[in-house]
Amino acid sequence: MPPVTPRPDSSLGLSSEPSTSGSGEGEPGSAPPTTAELSALPSKVILTGAGGWLGRRLVDALTTGLTGVPPFDQPTELAELRLLYHDADRAQGAPSAPSRAQVLHGDLQREDTRRALLKGAEGALLIHTAGVIHPRRVRDFDRVNHVATAELLKEAAAQGVRRAVVISSNSPIGCNPHAEHRFDEDAPFDPYLGYGVSKMAMERAVRSIEGAGALEAVIVRPPWFYGPYQPPRQTLFFEMIRRGRAPIVGSGENRRSMVYIDNLCQGVLRAARVPAARGRVYWIADAEAYTMNQIIGTVAELMESELGYEVSPRRLRLPHAVGELATLADRSLQALGIYQQKLHVLGEMNKHIAVSVARARRELGYEPTVSLREGMRQSLLYCVEQGLLPKPRGAARWG
């Protein structure tokens, strides 16, 4: 890949000035994306977190292509595809891997796992999706998301990996001050609780390692995912909507950026293949941010009108103060080393977390092809087909 002029720390969210983005760049009606130069993928690709939500869909994208997303709609010709599953995936019954893939099981906190994964990886692409979002202990955030990632990238650099695409989060940047505001990549760090702090430390470590010159690195920041391979917590969200128990905290007009899983895969693959992406960070999300009312209303309408479920018209409306109290309690517990997932999620339900994808469109040629309604439709179909939701009355209409 051609040399790229080093960029200041602001390209990784380290600017000392607050972001002024609030124009809605990257939303429908804005300028079209540029045609970014795409290099060929290295013949050897190494993927961590292969048993996770994003990891499983990336395996599909690499081996069968992303339907309707040229030039990623065809399988990628690879000499080697190396997949790392966590030890826990084996215990829980890891998803089947492509027959030509090299499969490893382990834990990136262990040196032997990192060495085995990266042995002979000269010239390879590393896509690092592994991490922890809802741990049993608060200290696991830093151990997994920061320390293990830093050690992985040091080993990758020593083994001659060409580029690493590292998955971060919206959490290092925190919450928007108001509904019209959008974070861009120059927004300063303002981490949201333990997870955000660990991802901030991770991003700083990535920047430091990339700055040493032995490894190209690109950071991708996705917000809330949705789509096939979703974990049980997302299916529970759908069930709560169906039963009229999904909480709307405050007015429900708070804005949330989301990203359909295929949009995210497209962004990751572009980050891997655009030479000039080296040393950059990108928000990868759907084109627009949605209100919580819109998200819940879309899921409810699809479940009722297209799948044939009986959906309760009720909404569990809670005062805005409930979200603030949940955040306060979450912060207090995390200070004691205790993590409580449901409390954490409730605390986010009244927050604005909205981003602009303008840089990704401009520099990567990224264009999200799936928006909320179709993405949620595919999510629900997946749940029905996998038996994660009870079979609806109208299931036959879905073919």
C-alpha cells in the first residue's frame, strides 16, 4: 500500500475541541459518496470474534458475499481464512465454519492464543471484532477490550500483519447534548462508564501501535447493531415490544444511531481495502438516526402487519428521571466493580447517541444500503426461522 501522510490525533477522536457536527451530513439527501480506491484484500485474512454477531456475518460476507452490495456481493478469493472462536463458543456449540477455514479456539487474554492465531501472518489482514460488552465483572472491560487488544496488535506487528481493522464503539464518545447534534470523528473522548473507558484506552493503544509504523490500523466505530445472528438480548427486546413491555423512557424522541449488520460489514470491508484509510477512524452506521418511538413502532408494526403476531398496543412509558436514576445507580455499582446489564441498558434508553457517516461516505465510498424497516424485517425473519420467536400466525406469507 502507498505511504500515507500521518494524521493528527484528532483523526482518532483525540481533538481537544468539541465536535460541531450537527448538520445531519450523511443522511438521506446529502451529497453522494465518493468512489474510493479499493485495493485487493490480502490473500490471508484473520478474524477474531468469529462466533459473535458481527464475526459470523463477516464470515458470510467473505465466503458468500453481501447480497446487493457491490463490489462485495461475490465471495472473496482467499488463500487462507483463519477464524478465532472463544473457548466459551465451543462449550456452547460454536456455529459451523466454512470447510476451508482454519479454526482456532482460545482466549485473547492468553499469550499462547495470540501467538497461535498470528503465527506466519506476514502480509495478512486482521479484523478484530472480539470484545466484551456485558461482562460479569467491571474489571473485565479493560482486560479484554484494552489490554488484550493492545497485546494482540503488538504480536500482529511482530508477525508482519499488514493492516488491522479494529472494532470500537460509540461509548468512548458518550452521549449527544441534544437531538439535532451528531458526533463526527473529531468529537473528543467523553466515555460512557466502564465500557466506554475501556474502548477509549483501546483506541489510544491502537493509535500508539499504528504510529510506530510497523502496522497499518483503522478503527471502526459502530453504534447499536441489528440484524441476523443477534444475541438473546436483542430477541428479548422484540418480545418485550410484542408484549407491550418495552420501556420508553421520557418522550421517546431521543435519537439513536443504529447499524444494520450488512451495512457494518460493508464499512469494515471498505476500511480494510481503502489504502488511504490507514490511521483513520470511521463511524459506520445507518444513514440516519432514529427516535426510540420510531424503532419500537417499526418493530411492532412489522410484527403485526407482516408476520401476523398479536402485538400489544401498550407502551411501558417511564419518566425521564428513571433513566437518569438508572445511570446514577449503574455508575455507583460500576465504581464498586459490579456490572448489572439490565440497569445499564435502562440508563441508556433516554439518551441521544447519534453520529454522522459523512467521513465514511467521503473517504471510503461507504453507502448504507439497508435502513430501519427492511433491516428490522430481516431481523425478525431470522428470529422466526431460527425458532427464537414463537411461530406467528402469518408465517406462511413469508415463504
